[in-house]
Amino acid sequence: MQDGFTDLIEQDLPLKPTDSPPYSAASLTRDEAIHGALDAIAANDVERGIELAQRVNALEPNSNIGLHLVGLLSLRLNEPGKAVEAFEAASRIAPDVREHIDALAIVFSRTGRLVDGLFYGKLATAATKDTGIPGMLPDWLGTFDQAFYKIADRPLIKQGQRLFAAGDYPGAGEVFRREIELDSRSIEGWRGFARALYHARRYDDALVASRALVSVTDTRAVDLSVHGLVLAATGRFDEALVAGREAESLEPEDAAIAWRTVQSQGRRPNGDAAGFAALVESWGGRFVTEEMRPAPADPAEFIDRRVRVGVMSGRWSHGDGLDLIVPVIELLDRRGVELFVYADGLVDAPLARRLRTRANVWQDLSDLDTETAGFVVRNDALDVLIDLDDPLVTNHAPVIAQAPAPFVLALNGDLSTALAMGFTGVVGDRAAYAIADARIIGIEGGMVGQPVDLPPLDPATLGTPHVPAAFGTLAEGWQIGEATLDAWRDILTALPEAILILDDMRLGGAEATQRLVGQLPQGQLRLREPGSDQDYLSSVDLLLDPLGNPFADGLVAAAAQGTPGLTCRAKRVRANLAAGWLDRVGVPGLVADTAEDYVRKAVDAIKTGDVRAGFARRIIADRESAATAQAVRLVKALATLVNSTAVP
């Protein structure tokens, strides 16, 4: 099916069921059945529409009106080929009736068939008759002019979509911007523009685009929920909650839309843990289908086969965190593990291609809806499925809620939150979990490894301390809450000669940067110089991870390149990811236990001189053996979970 027709369907959905009275279609007259069918089709009540169209065809067999209704129903069922057949049949019976010809012109144009669309469009201008029945060319179908116009503009949309799929978010944003210049009410243009800016971390600009989108969209629920994520990225969490709730009220049965509300609220820095837990539990109560979960395999099965382990991710860009996990996953022993990889987004990225070489089965979920994705995973008859992504980042929660495997684990997840979402347990650093529970699969040292394909690290080349001493941060603006700003202010006050170098692009834009500038000693703030990410890392002595930050992956990646970072233990397990890794490497001076300890250790790290050289030696030692050791531990833990005897 071509893109134009898919857009035709998606832009009109979802709709609420019709309020048609529950009387039998068999009692209706021809005219009553026709009008009832049109009302049902307009409300996307396909079942009722079919029933009434059948009544029309029973009263008047092989009529052009009945066939036209069949064409409209075929469009609602996403079957454009059958729709064309029905409209053509109707036009053969009544060749002078404009509605049948117009419908053909619209469908052919929407499906990208330029010649046929133009032919029927011209033919419609010569038609001399109408059916006299309102609604035969409903508003949701659009007009020929609109459909034909989109043929000319599709190349821009498609180019933007291709760039977006390849991870070129700035390039995609530029193409979508040109589309909007041509048509200021282009829904696809605004949608693509907002998404591209959001993924490019241009959150201030993304907010402008998403506000424009919700003013013109005809899939309001979906676009409102995305608008909520953009609002949260700019720190407008209360507004994000309002947008999310409105989206849910429009589509209360859509798990993905509801999960975006949870995502936006879960990103509040140092937010209300109890309130967030209540949101997750409410979502799980509505959407988790535990009764569908397959039974675990009989341990005796593993005498003749390997353990089937599935991993799922949508974060294939370097620096998004997955590059810390892939080194462990790709070393899983092939003799004991059959690996299934489920990927969405940037599936051709180098990191994705690297893991694909280890996978026994590779599945691209990018273009699948939630139910189909769950069906695909379930059909692979996994023993264990691990979601490698934080649920606040990707939208895998609706798939997990379908209980697609006997054991489904959240990597570095909080147990109570994971269970409420439909996971059966969690897997991560044993030291990060304060309690012992059979549902916690503890891996000594965790599953974090150093990113792949790093250049050699030479402590002698890391240079001397900067004068003045320089702090930096890899955090985005929304991750930096009041507690963190208080700590950073105390650090800078204790070190009046030191500076904090801010990356306004990484923070999300001028507005986020200005918020920080207004709450920190302005004389000690600098904006980063133009250059690469490595140039920025080289310009600072110590990176500061926000307090309670659950996305500290970048701190580990930077450390692997020789730039140390300070982190603080937190209640959320994933917020301890960097702390657990630094503990394993053996750098306790960069792991704080409290906000006060965080300030003290930041000051001490600067006052005691260069921390880079000694730190680099620790990193080099960890790089050589950590991933292999962690892979062995993970295989053993999974074998114990499923009671497998097949692992050598």
C-alpha cells in the first residue's frame, strides 16, 4: 500500500463509535439504511456500516449506491484496491454520477497514481448528475484538489521521513520546514518538524512546532500525547500532564498514548516517587494482560535446545546508552543462548549492525503497531525477553503489557515499577538493589560495559588541569532540578576561580540555558566553544551528573574516553547506573552518597589536582576484560532463571 492512502486512513482515526440506535437493519427502508450506513461509516463504526450496506444491497441488488457504500467501507478497512473496484463498478452502472468519479479521483491521487487521478479528476468536471444523497463524499475523504496537491508535495514528506529514519534529525527538520513553508497547515509537515526537532534535542523549537501541530492536526489524541513529551522536555511538567490527560480522554483504550503521559511525568527531576508509582500502577491496571503470558518451558527441554533470549531496543545511536550494553550482549555464549533481537528506529545504525551479526534472529519492529509487535515476539516462543531501554525513553511498555514471554525483565529497572508495567522481574547490578527478591536477577558488577570501537587511551596525553578549573555537564535541561542547582551553586561558591561550561545545544536551547544562568553565579558560567563532543570533553576537568539523574549513560561513555564525572547515589535503580560502574572500576572518590557529599567530593577533586591520569589507568584496566566477564555472569543468571541445564 502506498503512503498517501495510509495517511488518508491515519489522519482521520481514531473516531468514536456511532450512537446509532440498536434497532435491526432488517426493519429499515432503503433510504433509512443508506443514511444510517453513511453515519456509521463517518463515525468509523465499520461493523454497523457493513450491516446497513448489506441491507441496502438486499433491497436494491447491484445498485450504484450500494456499491459506493462498499467502496467507502473498504477505505475504512484500509483496502484501497477493493475500494477502487467498488467505485468503478458503481460508475459503470451510473456513468454520469459525479460522486463515484470524484471518489475514484481522490483514491487514485491518494495512492500516488498521478495519471489515473488526473483522468478521473477531469472526468468529474464533466459529470452531469449527483445522487442527491448528502455524505456520499464525506469530509474525512477530502477532496480531489487536496489529494492531487499532496501528490506534488509528497517528495518533501518522503525525503524528510527517510532522513528521520536514518537518524539525520537536523536534515529531516530542514526538509519538513520547507514543506511547512509551502503549506502552513500541512499536518505531516508540522508532525515531522516537531519530531525531528525533539530528537535533535532542540526542545524550545520543538515546542513551537508541536503547538502548531496540535492546532491543525486531525489525529488529535496521538499528536497531543507527543506534545506532552515535548512539554516535559522543556520542563513544563504540569502542562504536559494536562496535554496527556486530554489525549487519553480522546483515546482511553490506547496504551501507547497513555504511556506517554507516564513518560512525561516520570522525567520530573527528583519528582514525587509515590505519585509516579501511582501513575504506573494505574496504567498497568488498565493495559497489562497477564492472563496471556505463555507458560515457562519444562527444564527438561533445555537438554535438546538452547535458551531463547530476546532483547529489545530502540536506542541505536552512539551516546544514547545502548553502546554500553551491546559489548556484553554480543558476547553471550552461542553454545547456550539463541539470541533474538527486536529493534525499532535507526536499525541500520552501526551499533544495530554490530549486534545483528550476533543475533540468531533479527526483527525490525519499526513499522509495526503495538499488537502486531507483541504477536511477533510471542510467536518466537522466547524463554526470556529483556527490554534494554529505560521505559521513560522508548514506548515499549504497550508491547511488554501483552506478556509476550514467560519471563520479561527490565534492565536496571525498579522492581515495583517494572512489575506494575507487566514485567516479571528486573536484571541489573546486584549492588543497586537494597532487597533480596527472586524477581531481581542480580549481576555482580551490572551489565554496563565501555562503548565499542573506542580509540586507545593514553594517560600521558590527557594533559594538565585547566586554569581556571572547569566543570561541565552532559545533562539535558529538564534533568536539572532545584536540588542539583543548589549543589552546583555551592560547588562554584566554594571554588570562586572555577567555571562551569554549559552546552546550550545539549541543554535543549536558549530557554533551558537561560533558566540555569539565572540561578547560578553568572561570572562563573561559560558557553562551550564550537567544536566536536570530544573537544567539549577535553575542555573540562570534571563532569557533573545531576542528582537523581536516571540517564547517566553519557557519564560512563565520557569516562571511557578519559573524562571523569561525578555522580550521586539515588533511590531509583537506573539513577545508580554510573555509580555502580564507577564502584566496579574502583573510583570511590567520584561516587557521592548525599547532596552534601556530592558538593564535598566535587570540591576535593579539583583541589587535589589532576584526576584524569589516575582515572584513565582504571578505565584501561576495565576495558580489557569487563564485557566478557559480565556476559558470562548474565548467561549463568538467565540459565538459573529458566532452570536450564543447556549452558556449558
